[in-house]
Amino acid sequence: MKCRFCATTLGGDIAGADDRRHVFLDLGTAPPSNAFLAPEALTAPESWFPLRLYTCPNCLLVQVDEVQSHAQLFSPDYVYFSSYSRSWLEHAERYVERATERLGLGADSLVVEIASNDGYLLQYVAARGIPCVGIEPTAGTAEAARARGIDTIVEFFGREFAGRFVSQRGRADLVVANNVLAHVPDLNDFVAGIAVALTPQGVLTVEFPHLQQLVAQHQFDTVYHEHFSYFSLHTVCKVFAAHGLRVWDVEVLPTHGGSLRVWASPEASAHRQTDAVARVLAGEAAAGMLEADYYQGFQARADEVKDGLLEFLLQQRRAGRKVAGYGAAAKGNTLLNYAGVRRDLLPYVVDASPHKQGRFLPGSRIPVVAEQHLRDDRPDVVLILPWNLREEITAQLAYIREWGGRFATAVPAMEID
């Protein structure tokens, strides 16, 4: 395997020998975390792929090998629709307000969002009268965006696409790439395309889960095949600089268990670097992220989370208490499959999205049901799988307290209240 940024050779299974020099985390094998199963697929076998992360010793990019093609992972029937999370919609609306004011966007501007999903963010751009275009490779979510009136192109983004786009639509004043950088197998082609798409004073904003928080909070369940790369600000600055982009601001966000929002522009732009960039970089250095030792020992932390979840579920079953899952999120699938949880310990998972209801989780084959099932079953404990949305979900499901129900999360450690 070659590093997807700097092409350094990374250790792996070489001539039958397991070379683990660069292994950050090994979760064995797993099916793609968003490959939900229709009922008729339950009689067929599933495809499981190795799920192993490596750390590049040169650029320190943490990454998974591409074991399934990009097009297969983001197929037309992709089931993740951004608009089913109220807190995520509020986050998007706040961002649009901030970016509009900060950059002076208006009717003469052009905003492009890469991986625009169902129009969850661009709806707020369009509402302000700002021209915008979404680039989204999954046909189902793109159709939902178009139903909102959002101009959406169904393609994967890269350098060649960016060239065609610029010749037809012009360059963008703002390119938004929220939680997509990690999903890109050809990192250099993607970032080079952004450089092509921007005006000389244009701005790119990228949001991504911060690797420092992943390690500190034991968030191994955010690892899955769709997430090809896991970033520090240090590595993002390197990647962007290689393609003529300069990071000039960074914000620390609570989303996804701790994320960064990076603001960047072409190298010669007039944007001045804020103190926040140096502050976050210094924090990473102080945490040891520039040293190889930082990337060792994470396996043991992941195993602690896995063991804690299994012990909890077994205790509940022995005590005769019913446990239900909430949130058929990709991170939940990573957690359940690594822990080997099946229907005997977690009989069902509730999800608000009708695109997931009536299907089955990949690997564990636990059924996904509507919220009414929770009201009818009255479980003793609701295990929240998307722990980053715990506050939103506990408020939404507060009625379980009426029958003495409690909430639990497994990351960063088993917790019940």
C-alpha cells in the first residue's frame, strides 16, 4: 500500500508475513458501514473487507487501504441523508450565516458545495439569493436536493471535473467541503481540483473530524471503509500547500465528537492568517502528534470500548432487561460488528430516516425500525449509537423516562444515565 498523499510505502501483509510497523488500528474485517440490507438480501452472503488503518511515517496521514471502489461505496441507493438530523441542519444554517457575512457573499457570488447530499446546506445559501451548485455523486440524495430547488450535478469531484465545471460555470468564490475530505481515495486529485475551481481570492472551507479527538476520546467507531483518511491540522496544511492552497484560519467545532473547520485560499490571496492556526498546530505538537509514538497503543483503547459494550449488554440480558438501539449510523455499525453484537443482545435499532427503516444493519443484520416500535416495546435501556448526537436524541426520546427507561452510550467509555 502507498500513502495516498506522499506515496510512501506502508507496511501490510507482505509475502504472507504480517508487517505491522505502520498499523494504527486493526478492526479485522467488516462490511461497508452504509451497505444496509433489504429483506430479500438476507438469504445471500455479504462481502466483508479488511478494515485496517496505517500511519504514514513521512507525512503522518492516518489512512485505510481502498479495498472497495469509490463508486461501489457511494452507489445510487446510498442511504445517508443529512437532513434527518435537526442539529446538523442548525449547524449548516449557522455556517452559511457566518460565511456569508465574513466573505461578503451576494447575488454576484458563486458557492459550490462538494458532497452536497440532499441540499441540507445549500438550501440556506439559495434562500439568501446567492447562486449555488451542489456536486453529489449519489443519485438518491441529489434527487432530494433537486426537489428542494438546488442545482445539483451527479458526479465525483476531481481535477478533470473541476476543469469542465470552470469552463461552463466559472470559478467559485466559496467551495464548501464538509466531512468529505476523509471520503476521498485520490486525495491529491481532489485537492488539486479545488485549487482549479477557486477564484484567485476564493475561499475553501473544509470540516473534518480531528484525529487528536479521535485518539483522546477512543472514537474508533468513526473508522469505516468510506473514511479513507483521518486528519490532523498538521497533515491538512501539508496536503493543501502541495496544491497551492494556504490555510489561514481554523475553528474548533463540537460536531462529530470534535472537528476542525479550516479556511484556506490560493497561496497568493490577501487573506491573513489568524492566531488560531498556530494555536491548534501547537496543541497538536504538545500532544505528541508529530512523533511516531503517538500513533501506537490505540488498539488497546478500542478493545476497551468493545469489551465494555459487550459486558454491559450481557449484564442487561442476564438481568432480564430489554435494550434497544437508536441511530442506524455508520459508526454504530463499526462498533457492533467489531464487538460481534447480534440480535440476541440488541434486537432492533430505531432510526428516523425512512430510507433505513425496513432494512437491516450490514454485518449484524439487526433490523432497523421506526420510532413507534420504541414506544410499543418500552425498553429498559436505549443504547445511542451516534453518541455525537446524544443531547439531541435524549431530548427527542425523553418520554422513555415515563416508564423508567435510561440512555446509554459506549464511546469513549460505557455510560448509562
